[in-house]
Amino acid sequence: MTASVTNLRLETARLALLRVEESTDERRAEVRVTLAWEGKEHVGTAAGAPADSERPSLVAAATLDALAFIDNDYQLIDTSTSWAGGLDVAMVIVDDPAGERPLIGTAVLDDDNRQVAFAKAALDAVNRRITQSL
């Protein structure tokens, strides 16, 4: 199964989430997340158990892996969902080795493409830190 996102405005000073791709079989799931920055694509991967419940963590971990060109010290702590304001929300918690508290990012879950929300939430969690590095 593959989930995709259309290109975002690359002329802005933000990373663009281009694609979230998933491949699974009975023993393993692999997720590839492609980000774009200044016309270059950066791909991150994560692999693990094929259970649907594990996919959000794989997507978030692959997103953080794609950010290794900026900083490879970001480590995933957890992913979860919450209900807030009548919306289903994806949450990603990331360890910040330079800070005292973990970084938390959120994104609204879309039933058509739930995994993309976890990639967006991972980016949201580290956004302030990575814009200082870019």
C-alpha cells in the first residue's frame, strides 16, 4: 500500500513532505518517507512488525530518519492518537537531546490517509529546532 502527498510549495523555507510509502508482507513492514528541501529529496526508512498498530511509529521514525541530513539525534519516543475539538489527532513525541523536555507534534488525522498525519506530526514536533539549523 502506498500513501502519497502532492508537492507542497517548495519556494517556502519549510521542508516539504512529498511521499509516505509503505510495503508489507506477513513478517515485516517497511516505510519510506520522502522530504524535499531546496530542490533535493531526502528519504528516510524504518522497518518493523507488520501490525497496523505499529505503522504510526514506523512512519514517524522514517520521517525522523529523513531528517538525518540536518540532525540525526532526534529519537522517537512515542506516537498516539487523541480526540480533541471533535477531531481525531495524531501525536508524535520526540526526544530532544539539546533540550530539557521532549518535543511534541500534532496533525489532524485524515481517514483517507492516516499515516501521512504521523509524518506531519513528526515534522511539527521538530519544526522549531530544524528551522534553526537550516
